[in-house]
Amino acid sequence: MKANKEDVIIPDKIPWGSIFTPRSVAVIGKASLGKGGWLFLRALKEFDYKGDVHCVDEDGPGKFDVKWVPHVEDLPWGIEYAIVCVKAKGVPDVLRGLAKKGVKIAHIFSSGFAELKTIEGRSLQKEISDITISTGIRIIGPNCVGPFCPKGGIAPTPGIFPGVCGNVGFISQSGGITQSIIWSGHTYGFYMSKAISVGNCVDLDVEDFMQHMASEADIGVLAAYLEGLDDFRRFFDVVSATTPKKPVILLKTGKTTSGLAAIGSHTASLSGDGIIWDHVMRQAGAILVDTYEELVHTIQALAKAGPVSGPRIGLMNRGGGEGIIAADYLSMLGFEIPEYSKDTQAQLSKYLPSSGTSVANPLDFAAVGGFPNVFGKILEIAASDKDIDVILYQHHVEFCTLFGGEEFNKGLLDALIDAAAHIDKPVFVIAPLYYSYDVWYRTIKCLNQAGIPVFPTLESGAKALLHMVEYYTKRGTKLA
């Protein structure tokens, strides 16, 4: 159903600026409340897009203060980016009209193509594939919400999207996952440079966007949600070329019978054997995750923390029980919890009383309550041990209420942030939610602002850290 790449404009001629930072946009579709055109006109307004906006709707632009024309042929020449929100049957004629007006990129929001598995749907998709070959107009989609780029003022439908430019590039074959990862990033302190929902990929595909984002200097971490690929060989080559320079995190569905059946009704992607996929992608150096939550927290870890030189963890806790649970779980995952050196233990003993604490690993500072002036010192001492690669600290908001409520909690966080700034090893924080939701959320945001990876559960933090260790040790990366 897809155009042959050799017959179309070669990838290095793709006008990437027209996709992510266009100077002019045309929205083709109804501007009335709740319609497709309304969605994107509202999104451009809410995200404070600075370029020229044109609305193509016979009924007028509705409540939007934009340039309006009733038909595509009435548009001015050379608009960079068009969003097509008409019924599937009308898409081919719209594309032909846009091509005649010199439009470079057409993002097709409309659905009703090959994903329907009908003769009519496949025929329509073949028709728009032929149009990109014959006219040179480049197509995103169909059946997708398109790009997100804070720098360009482009957002995938209305919503509360952060305007912060980050270091993450994201590619998705699901519009909902694209939106969700942007929102989750705002909660856990990582932000997008560019993201894209690609849909059925009749023209521009996952490999094109992966190759582009891999070449972008401001993107340090690449991630993708995939349902299937048309050109697995090219995807393997792109990932293999990227992973020595920056991590690539992949969440692939359709690896089971149930998942494969679900894909059939979502996009028109081709899936593949799960065992073969995992083996080949690991060979390419990719990081493979199994759930959305694992995707979110692995992106967070890699976007925030520097390289990890090994699997040896220094555990810090406010009590003995949680340290034992963590030590057991981490050891089962393959981490090491080495005993601190005699010198490290001697230094820790200067700040921790012999009763009610432990200077071993895990380190238990319950008896001193984690007072800020003590906590910062013991964190720096533990991290300085030559046999420790990363600090994992379990922080409990409720514990701080024993000593002074949120004010005490904030003091402890300030001490943590200050100490972490002087440590040349990653510091991970586990902050479970019990009952103090508002204080817990402010704790998460405080750590995010400082660029410290913070996780709601031990499991989520441990799995993210495990992916980091495996990625950096495969590369042979060591801390100076």
C-alpha cells in the first residue's frame, strides 16, 4: 500500500523545518465546535503558534481569528504545512489541490484508510500513495495526530502541553501514546524536543523520523512506540547507527497473538515475531521495554542522569526493613549491593550514632531522622566510595511529618539537591505515595526541577536503572 522509496523524493530532501517549525499552516476541515479543523485551530491558538494560520472551510473560520478561504484553490501559494481533517473520500482531491498550491507537507488527521482492512480503505490509501509519487507533496499519516514541537509552536490537538523544549525525541504509531508521553514527561521532568505520531505511514515513515531525530544535536534520547514496520532492514540499520551515539528506547506491541489482533484494528502496520524482534533489536543496541510505565521511567532516567559506570548500588533508607526489601529485589535483578569500605564506614560513623542506624550497605539513618545537615554529608560520603556506581535513596514524605511536616521535607530535599550537585555519580530517588498526595506531588516536582530522576516505586526505578547500566556498559562508557 506504500509508495516505493526509490520512486519518491529521497529522505535528505524531506523539508523537516516545514514539519516541526513551519512558518505557515493551513487547516483544511470544519472549524465548528468538536470537528477536526476546530481541534487543530484551537491547538495552534493554545500553543501560541507564531506563524500564519489559514482555515479552509466553506462555512467560515468559526470563532477563530485566522485567515480564511472557502476552498483549497483559494489558498495563497507556498504554505509550508497543511493539516487535512476532511472525510477520507475527500482526502485525495484535497491533496491534489494542496500540491498545486506548492504545499510542502500534508499531515492527514483523517482516518478510514487501510487500517479498516476494507477494499475501499486500501484503495483510498493507494490513491494518496500515488499522489505523493506524482506530485512530490510529502505526507504524514494518514490516521494520526502528527507532530509536536515546542520550538515551532506545533501541538497534536488541544490539551495541556508543556511549552518547554527538552532533549527527548519520540516517534509513535499511536496518537494517544504520543499525547500521553508528553503529559507524563511534564510530571516526571523530561521534555520533548520533537515528537511525532505517524499513523499508517503512506509516505514518511518511522525510519525517516528516526534518522532525522538521530541527527539532531539537541536530542539526546530517542524513544518509540511501534506496532509494525514496512522496512525492518532499514530500521535495524538506523537504530544500529544511532545507539553508539545516543540511547534508543523501544516499546513494541504485537509480539503476542492478542497484541497482534489488536494492532489489526488500530493501524495498517505489519507486525512481526516477538522473539526475533527482541533478539535483533538488542543486537542493534536498542533498549527494549514492555509497558508504558517502563517506557516513561526509562526515558526519564536517560534524559536526566549521566552515564552509569556499573551495577553497584549504594542504598540509603530511613529504616531497615525497606532497605532489606530493596537489597533483595535489586540483587535478583542482577545489581550488586557491596559493603562500604572501612574508611567510608568510619566517616559515616562520625555522623550516625551506633544505635538505631547502620553504616553498612543498605545505609539506615532512621535514628537521626535524616536531618538535613546530616543527610547531605552522609550522601556525599556514601557516593565517594570507590565501589559504588550509583546512589539509590528511598524518600518518604510521611516520615518527614514526624519531624516538622512539609517544611522539614523541603529542607531534606534541598540538602539532597545540593549534595547531588557535588556528586559525580547518578543519584536516583524512590518516592512512594502513601497518603500525602499534595506534598508528594510537590516533592516530585521539586526533584524534577533539579534534574534528579525520581520514581514512584522501587520497581520502576530499578528497571530504569537496569536499562541504563546495560546500555552504558555495552558501550564501554565509564565515568571520569
